[in-house]
Amino acid sequence: SSYMVSDPRTMSPTESWVWIDEYGESAQSVCEGARINRLPDETLRRLKNYGYGYQDDAITTNMAGAGPLPTTLHYCQRYDFANHTFAKRKIRHDFFRCDGTPMDFDADAIMRELDLLDVSGLPGSQKKVQRRMAYMICHLIPLINLALEEYKVDMNC
């Protein structure tokens, strides 16, 4: 079994999408709390539960039952959700520079789309794919933006 996630359309048991599919009761739980440079609340809660990774003292919810996370987000796929796209070939080659600007991330638009997903009438498998796409967008874009912030610190920009 692999601890990575890649193509959201796969229903392969060799990927850890099941961990994402079990995020919270609503579709929004995969992105709730995400910002341009902040991971979603549920991810931070799970990281805090395991005692590693990005910490956020604002996450004070009960840690009991915090599930696992994939160890690898496969960035080579293309992820589209709520007018956001992440594809490695779409990242500017000079993204990491002192005057670099973060990737656009509209958390409110993503949350609105996730709200609509709950009442969309789509079959469960299509909802699952859309929720997985949102998960990847809400993780990859903030992670890349956090990396840009760290780059600027390291380079004394």
C-alpha cells in the first residue's frame, strides 16, 4: 500500500485517498481554514496529533481520532477546482525569487463551490472526485506559497 495520493479519479486501493474521503461530515472539511499560506484546519489537527510538521496553536480541537495523512501529494497531476488550477507545468519557472508573488488562492470561492457540491445532485463518485480535487488545491497552493515565504527568508530578501 502507498501513502501517496495522485489522480483524484482513481479508486485504487493502493493510494491513501480513503484517508481524505473520511475527512469530516461535510465537503468543506477538506479545505476549511485554508488560506493563501495556511493548510486546512483538519490537516493541521492531524499534524499536531502526530507531533510533527507545521504547527498552529490556534488548532485546539480534540486530537482523539485524528486520522492519518498521505505522506506524498503527487504534484505531477493536474488539479482543477473552483477556478483554481495546480499543474507543475503551469508554475512559473522563476516563481522562487525575492520579488516573487504567491499563487492566487481564493478560499471563499473554494468554500462556496464545496457548499454547492453537498447539494449538487452529482453521483457520489463524482462528488468524491471533486472533493479530492479541492483537497489537492487547498494543500498544494498553500504549501507552494509557504515555500516561497521560506525561500525569501533563506535568501535574505
